[in-house]
Amino acid sequence: MVEPRRGDYFIRKHAYSGFFQTRLDGLLRHLGVQTLVCVGFALDMCLHCTMIDAMNLNYQVLLLRDCAMAVELPGETKDLAFTQRMILWTEYSVGFTATSEAFIAACDAAAKAK
């Protein structure tokens, strides 16, 4: 369900950030994108660097809390302690967070309002 389809854009990433030495920023600006909805692994590495670069490039950043995970240390996987710290750091320093359920509900409400 999430594999690329014919006609989808493809940006090859070479470093932690999806913006570093890629054409991602140019493509997003061409498409008129202003907000990035961020999900994935690893919240403390690749996603972290991409969100910081997005913020520095003046994109609004929204992290879906239940769709992201950091690399957890042994003994912390049960409560996802590091993931929770990275989510808190995102809220304090980078952008907004929401659950996927709240995000979908907001998208549905916006579509109905049109």
C-alpha cells in the first residue's frame, strides 16, 4: 500500500536529512508545500535531522507521535523512553505533534468543510 506508484516523485537521500544535498526543498516549494507531516524511523537520527532542516527552511513541521519511533536503548523498549523524550523535544523545539487519529479526523473535518 505504501510502495511508490508510477508518476510518484523520488528523491534519493544520501545523509541523515532528506534535505541535505537533495532537490527535496526545490520540489516541495514548486508544489507549494508549506507543512510537512513527519512519520518514520529513526526519530532520533534521520527524522530528527530532516525535521530540523525543514524548520530551518521555514516549513511547518507536524510529527505524528504514534507513527514514529527512536532507536531505543536496551531495557527501555517497553515504555519507549527515548522515543517519548524525542517527541517532547520536537514539541519544545521544532514543531507540533499529534496522533494519527487526530490528524485523520482533522483532515476529514477540513474536507467536509469545503
